[in-house]
Amino acid sequence: MTNVLLVVLTAVIAFFTYLVWLVYDRIAWLTGSMETYSALMLRIEAARGVSGTPIEVVWWDPTIEPFPFTGAHGQPADLNRIYVGVPLRHRRQQRTLNQRLLSALSGRDP
């Protein structure tokens, strides 16, 4: 009887684990599609520009050089050039396993 109960509980846990995996897979798909749409709309609006002057959109790989940043709190943002990060899979220097684990544990994505 105890063995049957353990098998049933293991099956229930496996089923719920599968459901959680499905939910997280859908969440990842939705997040990725929203990011793709946002990046596309940013490039379209930058091409339209402000007062007929297009805004320069520059792809930037932070593994080669950090993003250029000249802003400060309370200062107006410069919108003449927008830097868009190169997707992780296309970056020149891929992060090592230790770097990925450290960023996952710290909650920050460099």
C-alpha cells in the first residue's frame, strides 16, 4: 500500500512539474515576443524621427565596450542617438557558465 501511495504522489508531482514547465515556457515566449515588438516599434519610430529628422539607432555589443552613458539624475535625455543592445546569442564574446550563474543568482543581467 505504501509503495502505491509513493508512486501516485510521484506521478502527481511529475504532472504538476510538467504544468509549471509549460506555464514558464509560455511566459518566456510572451516576454520574447513583447521585446521583439518593442524593439521593432522603437526602430520604426526612430526612422520617422522628430520634426522630420530621423534618430540614429546604433546596435551595441556591451561585451566589446560598455554602453556610452553621459546622463545624470534630473538631466534631459539626449535623443539624437539610441543604443540598442545586441541580442545575447549574437554577441561576440559569449558569457561563461560562471558569469551566467552569477548574474542569475544576483538577479542582474549585464
